Amino acid sequence: MCKIKHLRRIMITKHEETQKSRRKLKGDLQY
């Protein structure tokens, strides 16, 4: 049970990181 929560947290953090990088790429393209 605890492991699943930990894995989910890792997945969420990874997802947020990918979203941030994508946003950064979009911003770079705009300039």
C-alpha cells in the first residue's frame, strides 16, 4: 500500500516535470 502511494507520487512529479519542460520549449519557440 505504501509503495503504491510512493510510486504514484513519483509519477506525478515526473508528469509535472515533463509539463514544465514542454512549457519551456513552447516559450522558447515563441521568442
